[in-house]
Amino acid sequence: MPKVELHVHLEGAIGPSTLLALADRHGIQLPATTPEGLQEWYTFTGFPHFVEVYVAISKCIKTADDIELIAREFLAGQAAQGIAYSEVTFTAYTHFVLNHIPFRDSLAALNRAAVWAAQALDTRVGWVIDIARETSPEEGLVVADWAIEAMGAGVVALGLGGYEVGHPPEKHQRAFARARAAGLPSVPHAGETAGPASIWGALEALQADRIGHGVRCIEDPALVAELRARQTPLEVCPISNVCIGVATSLADHPLPRLLDEGLYVTLNSDDPPMFNTSLTREYLDAARAFGFTAGDVERLVLNGVDATLLPEAERSALRARFETEFSRLRTEHGV
């Protein structure tokens, strides 16, 4: 079926084979020397290990050519899943600090991959440049300026990622205010490793257009009511949530309750190889776990289309294309 994805991290989507190629290119020693061994190392055991893996991966990205390689590999994987459009988070500041890659060089590499994917694979992408919560407010302003500079050149939003505890959204309020004043949408993570207060902060201090994760809103009825009234899209990543411990199992994930509460839900994969998932698997597992019908799944997909940051005409055209494809699929399969 056709799909879009709104919450996936480019660095967190690097597969083991691509990482081995990067490590070999730069003479970097990794904890394993085979794709199977690296996949085992990737396996989530806790947030500190997740950060360790993420940093090790980032250290293998030494040049703009490396960025183009991982973007091409990622977009090829998206196309193979029938994903027509993705909004992909990229933490440019990390690569600037670790390997001194200027933002303009990073962006040019990302966009070379985007042009190739559009022409060769018929899949498109918009880039979300995110602030790592752990950085200072002043560093956050630098990232905001980069993202503003790249409006209309591939960048569609300013994001906020990283470990929430101890780093509330308000810390980077100035950066998001600057971005919004320039017309750049706000798509921070909130309500994953921290509770409702983080989501309230994203809504009120950062004027969020979408919320990355947001599943812990369910702990605060007033917040649920606010999100329902605003119809703020939630970028829900169930398997990631289970791995990190936000939910004890997929069966216990709040996704059905979020839908029952009338919230605006989209389905996403977050950091797919690290959580042994993909967007296709997210849909399959959610359908099996919660008894979703074909119609339920189609509504989730179209929610994603409507929540994209594409210009209105492009978003409407994409929705019409998806509706036509779903109609064909229903006819073919007698649904």
C-alpha cells in the first residue's frame, strides 16, 4: 500500500551493511565486523546503550559524501516499502561538532540524494533539521538559523530531539520563536521519555505544529482534551515506544486509546534498524495487535498525508493519488 512517514531519523536509519561500508571507508573499528554482528549490537537494551550506538554511528559519518551515501541508502529503503514521501530528521549540528562538516555541505549532500531518489525511485523527501536537547540555547539558535536559511531548499521544519528528562522544551523557546517568525514549522519530540509537562511545553512554548511521539498525553485528561481540540498530529512510533519502555508490550501500547479519544494519530518507525522495525512492520504489527481493519489502516495512512508539511496543492495531489491506489487495492482484494 502507499505510505508516508513523518517521524524517522536519518542517522538512526543506517543499516548495518551501510555502517560497515562507512567504517571500512574511514578505518574505524566497530564492535562487530559483520552485518549480523552489528544488528545484534544495535539491539536496544536501554537508553544509554541507544545513545552509545547513535554516537558511534555518527562518528562514522566523516564527510558530506558519507551523508549522501546514507541518504541514498535510506531513500532506497523507503521506496522499497512503497513510501512516496518522507519527512526525515537530521541532526546536522552533531556532524558539525564531531567531524566539522559545514551545514551547507550537509544540506547539499542531502539534496543530491533527494534529487536522485525523486528521479530514480519516485520517492520524495523533506528534511527536518533538529536541535539536540542537550545542546545550549545558544547552539539551538545556530541550528534554527541554519534551518531558516534552508527554507525552500529542502528543509521543511525545525525539530527537537534527544533525551527529554532535564531538557524541557522551554530551554529552546527562543530558537523555535525565531524559526516560527520566519515561517518555519515546529515539530518537536515530546511525551516520550518525559510525561505530559513536556507536551504542554511543546504546545505552549514551541507552538508545535506536530508532536513527535506524544503518547504520554494519555496521563493527563486535560492535555488529551487540548490535543483533541487542536487536532495536533501525533507522530506515534509503537515499536520504538515498547523498546524504550514507554509501553511494556505492543498489546499494552496506548495507540487504540489515543484513537478512541479522537486524537490525530500517524504511524512511524523512528530509528528502524535499532528497533528491528520498518514502517511496513509498524502497520502489520499494529493491525495484528489491535485488530485494525483495512479501513482503519487506510485512515492512518491518510492522516499521515494530511499532516505532511507539503504545500497545499502538493498535499492534495498526494492524497488523491493515495485514495486512487487504495480504491484499486480494495477492488483487487475484495475489501
